[in-house]
Amino acid sequence: MDATVKGHRQRLRLRFADHGFDGFHDYEVLELLLTYAIPRVDVKPIAKRLLEIYGTLAGVFDASAAELAQVSGMGEKGALFLTLIRQAELRYLASDLPGKKVL
């Protein structure tokens, strides 16, 4: 892996560790997530491409794994990882509902 790419990934992780997603652009959110699924590749262009295609973070997370896998650079592993994030979010939200009144 190019040292500048490795350093950039580490800087993104440290920024998140210090401040959460405060100050992150949407492409940086995707970029940070993709660093865990796509090794040894500059994922910034992939993150920006996803937002160009799907418009928003919600659009990206609502896309199917098959659709995401068609985006250049994503591959099956990256696509599955992003759909896993969405499914984990849905499971998390549903786990907080039992016993609560829903309008």
C-alpha cells in the first residue's frame, strides 16, 4: 500500500476517534467505511463515485449489494460491507422498539 494512502486512512480513523463524524463530508464517511472492506486501494474516488451515482448517503445505503458491486472499484466485498452497515442499522433501530409506544 502506498504510504500516503496508509497515512490518509490512519488520519481518517483518528479524526473519527476524536470527533465522530463531525466535520466529515459524506464522501469521507463512505471512504472511512470502505477502508475496512477494500484493502490497499485509494477508496476516496470510489466513495465520490458512489455519491455521484446514488446522490446521498441514504441512496448508497439503500442500494442493493448487486447494484453496489457494479460500481467500478467496489467489488463484492465492498458492496456486501455497505449493505451490512444498513442491515445492522435496521436491526439496531428495531431492537430499541420492544415495549415502546409507536405512533
